[in-house]
Amino acid sequence: MPDSVYPEDQFERAQRISDIGVSEILEIGARARELHAQGKPVITLGAGEPDFNTPDHVKLAAHDAINDNQTKYTPLAGTVELIGSIR
């Protein structure tokens, strides 16, 4: 797997970050795809990419949230509404 999606002539890493490699989670995902392509059963617990389409009710909720300008990062613990709906 290449270190970058950019051709070398278009992107040059700053020297101060030259020792930083590819994200381990991306390497895990690439390995999982390789094994899957070989026909091996793989359950990928990597980058959070589900193997199913987004359910319609989730798409609608996301659309509604965007229209309601709920587009900022939330607190790590979750919003008051979310916490209330879980408890």
C-alpha cells in the first residue's frame, strides 16, 4: 500500500513528518480486503465501514439534523438529547 494517494511529483512530505507511516487502521483494512479477495471469511473491525447500506431512518435523521443546523462537533460524552435517549 502506498504511503500517499498523491503521486510523488505532486506531494512531498515535510521532513519533520517523514517518519510517520501509514495509519495502522488503514493497513488493517487493506489486509482484510486482501484476505477477502482470497475468499477467506473476514470480519473487519477496523475503520467503522459497515458491510451494509445505511438504513433509511438513519439517513432521514441525518438529513433532518443538517436542516436543523446540527452540524458542529458534539461533546465527547454526547449531547443531552442522546444521553437522555440512551438512559
